[in-house]
Amino acid sequence: MSDKHLSSQFDADLNAVSSKVLEMGGLVEAQITQAMYALNNFDIESADRVIAAEQRLNTMEVEIDEECSNIIARRQPAARDLRLLMAISKTITNLERAGDEAEKIAKRTKRLAEDGSARLINIAEIKLSGEMATTILRRALDAFARLDTVAAAQIVRDDKAIDEEFRAFVRKLVSYMMEDPRTISAGLDYLFIAKAVERIGDHAKNIAEFIIYIVKGTDVRHVSREQLEREALG
């Protein structure tokens, strides 16, 4: 993931911490997949497994952050290596928060499983956006492993589609609740779930932006999509 150094141990340290990020990302991806399975099937056992596994992600975030701090203290990296370690620290924060969103989906699913009116609402947009969010998170992790700025720029573009699905579902949900007051409670739970899915997409987008920062040295978190693409592709 980085240029070779005179110290092979430095390379080993960077590769080890990068591998742990990908391991954590794999766990988050599994959490999201299981949370969406629980929602699609009103499966309380699957929801409980998502909730129980959240602590492992919290522990990994702390461990990886500590490892980054130790590398910085021992090696005093500069330029791209320092950017890599800073981006890793921010990436694992986004992964942990994506895991939090999966936990929220699981908790709301448990409530919905006990609400008969939940089955009256068509949640096709949530299902689709959940699949999209899982996919772009996987692609963001793959782009991180390869430090691929072109792929990162595409992820930022694709996150917009998840936002559009969220807005479409909100419009439909309002209609459901206006036409049938029995769906209001379930509708609010679905709204929280839809928002959680949308935030997962945002976290994947953030990781993609950090990739561009590592490679190009430019912070693109708050720039236009056009400027971000120029940085990524230039």
C-alpha cells in the first residue's frame, strides 16, 4: 500500500495496520448484510447477532487507532505515509459508525417484527438502497486496498443514487401514513432504517475521499464533485 522504505519493519508496520482496516471493513460489511437480512425476513435472531457483534467493532477501532499512534511516535512518518496513517484513523471511525448504523437497523427490525402493520408497507427502496450501500462499502474497501483514486471518484458519484432512493422512500412513506394511520408507528421505524442505510453510503463515500487524500495529498471532503473528480483523475 505504500512505497518501500529503508526499514523493512516500517513497511511491515504499515501493511499490518492496513490489513487490520480491511479486516474491520469486512466485519462491518457482514454486519450490514446480516442487518438487511434480518429486516427483509423479520428475523429477530439475526438482528440479535448484529447487536451482539457491535462491541467487537468498537474494540477494533481503538486497537487500530492505538497502533497508528504508535507507528507515528516510533517512525515519525512524513508525506504520503503520514497521510496514510491519518486517513486510516478517519477510515476506521467511519467503519465503526457504519457498524453503528447496522446496529440501529437491527434494533428497529426487532420492533417491526412485533408490529403487524409493518407488513403493510412496501420497502423496496430500502432493500435496494441497502444492497447499494453494501456494494459501495465493499468497493470503497477494495479501492482503499489498491489506493485506486479512479474507483474512489466513482464511489462518490454512486453515493448520490442511494440518496435518491432515500428521498423516494420518504415521499412514499408520507403517503402510506396519511392514507392509513395504523402504519405511522412502523413508518417511523422504517424512516430511521432508511436514514441509517443512507448514512452507511455516506461513510463509504467518506472512505473514498480519504483515498484521494492519501494519493493526491488534497483534502476533497468539502469540494464540488467536479473538483473532486479533477483531483482523483488528474
